[in-house]
Amino acid sequence: MHIIILSGGVGSRLWPVSRDLDPKPFMKLSDGESFLQKVFVRSASIPSVKSITTVTNKNLFFKTVKEYNDIREKNNILTHSNFIIEPFGRNTAAAIAMASVEIGKAYGTNSTVLVLPSDHLILDQPAFIQVVHQANELAKSGKIVTFGIKPYLPETGYGYIEANGTDVIRFVEKPSLEQAKIYLNSGNFLWNSGMFCFSVETILREMETCCPDILEATVVCLQTSKSRNDSQMRALDIDPTSFAKVPSNSIDYALMEKTTKSAVVPCDIGWSDIGNWGAINDISDLDDNSNMLKGDIVIHDVTNCYIEGSNRVIGAVGLDNIVIVDTPDALLVAHKNSVQDVKNIYSQLKETGNETHKSNRTVERPWGSYTILEEGPGFKIKRIEVTPGASLSLQMHNHRAEHWVVISGQALVINGDDEFMLNFNESTYIPAMSKHRLTNPGDEKLIIIEVQTGAYLGEDDIIRFDDIYGRCANAA
């Protein structure tokens, strides 16, 4: 069996923690592991797994690799990792097609594939292994198998599958509350989990019949893409020009609602997609008044609330059934009955170009991270951390100058034609249009304070000339 992990969704209903550059799969749960780490461990623990292919965005690739590396040794995971790196999203049909073609080329078209979203939680691993085995047998008989979750409430946030045993009668869109109650009471409907199992041969044959435009454009795209390999992994950088020609559609619409080869395995595996703050609350440890409190929280006469803070005290008085999530640059206050609508806040922020939809104050990079400490008209102040041995790209900015001050560690700096070392409390000034690079040559973390000044301070004002992480396409 071969695993495809789909890691592309934002999780807009979990704003302000989940954002474009730090989306839901990377959210840490109460045990310190992220959704992405959990699905990686879950995948590696399935018997007879030969490989794990993760489809992710180019801006999240190095963050994904770090998440996997942080969990590999702890769980003794030796399974080979493959990556398909998308320049932008093209929905699940294209992602599954690309990964299936690559698995077929590397391991044969008789290979069985299990597709898992990266942002779901499964609490009953033994039951999960059992239904995977059942799905595997159906896949070997030529079926495209989906996993249907037995509903326990009239949920309006999921699609449904009407089923007769393992036979799929029809797929149903997200229903109204009244319709969801009818589905629940009938006993014939299952939640559509977004997990699938099939052979490469079957999925490619059915895509050729049901959505040939997606499959054909995907094959062309793969032929024009470039790979990078080492002993630990193989990564395929998808060519953006040809990828833009791949039709964007979900696997449900493009294939599952059309194919005659569908089947469903009814599941009771402790599954949840943790799609909103109410679901996060449901898996949290509560106090005697049914509150979940995370951070420096002081309350009086508060019941049934979810309150999460970051770096300041939160005081709450006389509240019931409220969600409060506080981050360094954004605050969410919502009634628990309306947590599905948080996505509307995210959408409004995105439409107006507000940066809080895109990234948190702290942004991870392959070389470390930076945190925005303060910004205003004409200036921005960052705290930059560079891991030992890491190096930023050789770059230039058209519109901003930068001042660097070392506050911990040692920095190797290229500034124009000069190359020199900076130690604690030493600084350098980099004018606009000057090539520069920052490297940490030591064995401890390098921390600098960067003060940017200029008329435009956007992260896209960067021209890369050399980069050890392959980012010389003028990306942020």
C-alpha cells in the first residue's frame, strides 16, 4: 500500500490561528503534535506501507519536511517520503491524479493507494487499520472506495453518502439542518470523510473516462516538472505554467459522482475533521464549569467557554457559550452556535488584502523564522532567527533598506562587495538595491533585530540571485 497525504487546505473556520502560510494541518493539539504529524504517524503505522507521498504547496514544503523530521525519530518511522510541490492549488482531483501517476511509475499500476487528508483526527487506530484492510480488499477488486463515517448528530458541515452496505447509492451535498435530521434518522446515510482507497490502474482508467481533461493536463504537467532527490526523500517541483492549464475540480465532482466503480466502507473510528473551534473544544480537557482555558486566563462566572490566549492576560466575566481566541495580531470573539461562520471573517480579510488572513506574526522559513515586532508607515521591525548552518538567499530589495543588529550568536554577512563577521551588539546597514546575505556559521541559534525602512515593505519586494533551498523564482 502507498499513502497520499493531501495537505492544501487553509481551515478558514479556525482563523485566527489557521492562516494561508500557517494553515490548519500545522496547528498543535494538546499533546504537542500537529494534525500533519498525526496523519504521518498514522500512515506509517499501517502494515505493508511502502511509501508516503505528500502533496503540498511550495510555501509549505520546508515546514512540512520539518514537521515530519521532528516526529520521525520519536516514532521510529523509516518509510520513504515523496513530495509533490504545487505552485498553487488546483483542488483534490489534480493532486490525486499527479500522485497516482507518480506512484504508478515508481511502484507499478497494480499498487494500492490510500488517500488521507492532512487535517483530520482519528482516535481509534485499531479500528482504522481494520477498515483500511477492508477497503484494500475492495480496491483489489477494482473499486474506488470511500470511507463513510457513521453520523451521530445532524451535521450540516459535511457531505453525505447514501449507502446500502458497501454499495454507494448517491453522494449528497451539505444539507440543511432539517434534511440532515432526516438523513440521521434514516440510518442509510454516512458522512463523506474525504478518504479514499483504490488501485492506480483503476483510478487512472476511471479518470480517463470521467475527467480526461484533468488527467491529460496532469500528465503533461508532470512531464515538464523537475525533481530533486536525496537518500531521505524525492520531491517533484510542479511547473507552474503547465499546472495553470490543469482544470480545478474536487475528486468528488470530477470522479466519484460519475464513476460506476465507487464503494463505501462504513466506519466508526473516532473520526473528526475538527473543522471549527467548537470541534476543538469537544476534544479538549474541560474544567468543572465546562470551560477550556489555554494561556494566562482569569475568569469569573464563566461557563461553557473556549478561551485561548498567547502572550497576554485575558480576563472574562459573566460569559456562557463563547469562543475567544487571542493571537499577537488578531482576536476572535464568537458565539459557539456561530463558529461555522468564522470563515466569513477570513474571507472579508482576504478580500480587503488584510495580512492577518495570510500569516501570523511569526513566519517559518527553511532557514529559521522571523517575527514582526512592530510596523507602521515607512518602517517594520523583525526578530530574525537563523538555525545553525543555515543561510538566507543572496538577495536584493528595490524599495527598502535594512539595519541588522546581532543580539545572539554570530553572523556571516555579505553586504554589497564586502563579506564580514558580526558578533553580539554589532550591526550593519544595507541600502536598497544592494545584494546581501545572512548566514549562521556557528553551532548556536543566530538572532538579529532587523529594522526595515522604505516606501514599500511588502514581502514580495525581493530578488533572489542564489538560494540553497531552490527559491530563486522571486518567491517570498
